Amino acid sequence: MKIKLNGQETELLIGMDAEFFIRNDKGFIAAARVIPGLKHKPFKLQHGVCHPDGLSLEVGAPPSTTPEGMIMNLFKVLAEVKEKYLDPAGCSIAYQHYVHKDRVQGVQEEDLLFGCGREYDAYSSNMVKRVGTSYRTYRFSGFHIHLGFGSGFEEDNLNFRDLGRLTKALDDAFLEAGLGTSYGRADSYGGYGAFRVKPYGIEYRMMDCEVVTDSSKLTKLLAVLNNLPAIFQKATEKQQAGSSDRPSRMKERSIRYV
């Protein structure tokens, strides 16, 4: 997929990292009791990497030039994790994006540490570390989209304001598609406007794992990602217009935690 960035055409690479809670026949179980690797040293697999992240399983897979390719790479690494680690342990992926920390088996003290680093907030232009009140009781999963901009757009050459405008344009597009995130997750980490600058581009951090575990949401996710060239164009137009307003419809969906 080709996009225009700063008036220059470049090939876009689309990657992701995704977090999922796991369970056995007795309920939720801390991923570290089943999954190898560490957050600072992921375990290498044939189709990607995996490691525990807090209470959840985190996986990463190679990027692709298409959204569909990115999702296929995700499903390949998930299938490998399932075959090698989940099935032998009698576990499976729990298809919900939050869990009450007291309802998880095998939890050790280090599993509950807040491991999420600082991230940029596109609406305040500040670097923040969200540790909201929801985090005292719940843990939330994430689905983070990584966009690589190709040669000539490495970290030293990327404009922070441009990345912030792109993040806002992505927020607009996902909200228009009916994809948001819960208040609890946004209160703790990865809310609207959240992004990190990477050596290759940007990590967009608003989504949770339900965008890939729910088939209807996955369809919407792919539709938005296939429209990335237009989203980049919208970000450019906002730059020219000097727009920086937070969308008025930016309301976290209300969910009942159980």
C-alpha cells in the first residue's frame, strides 16, 4: 500500500502487537504460568514472537504491505502459540478485553506491576503515563497498530506534530466506523490520541483486542486500514488548516465490568 507523507510517496508497512487473556477450565490464568519469554526479551517463534505482558499474552508478527496480510500474520502466530503452549496446558484465548485481577489464577506479584511506559497524547502534545483508577481492579488488553513509512522517514526525520495529526485522523476514522475503546482502558493506558514514535514510524495505541476477536469489528478494522491513503490525506489537510480540535463524538463506550 502506498501513501503520501510530507508530499512524498512511500510504501507503507502495517504491523501490530496484540494482547489476549487466557483461560483454562477453572477460569482465567496468568499468562506467565503458560507462555515463555519476557517483555524486554520476547520469545522467538517461527511466525513471530510471544511473551507475557502483565496478566496477558502478547504476540507480535512480521509487518505486511496490506491489512489482510497483517491479520493473516497475526493468526499464524496465534495458531503457533495455541499448538505449542495453550493446547498442551489445557488453555485457550479468552475473547474479552478486560479481566478482574482477583479472578485470575496463578498470579504473582510481578504480574501485577504496571509495565506500560509513557506515550504521547496527540491532543495535549504531552508525554503521559496513564495509571487510572480502573487499573487498581482491572487489567485490559490492547491491539496496537504499527505503521512503517519506509526509507527516508526514519525516527530522526519524522515530525512530531505530523504524527499527532495522523493519530487524530485515525481516531476519527475508527470512531466513524464504530470502533472505540472502553473508558477503563483509556483511563489506564492506550486511550484516544495515544501514540509512540518508533524508529520506523508510529505505534497507534487506542484499540483493544476485540477488534480481532469479534468478526464484525474485524471487518470494520480492515475497511479503515484499507482506507489509510485517504486518512493520511486527511491528516495533511488538517495540518494545512491548523486543526487541532478533539472530536466532539469522542466518547468511550460504556461497558459493565463483571
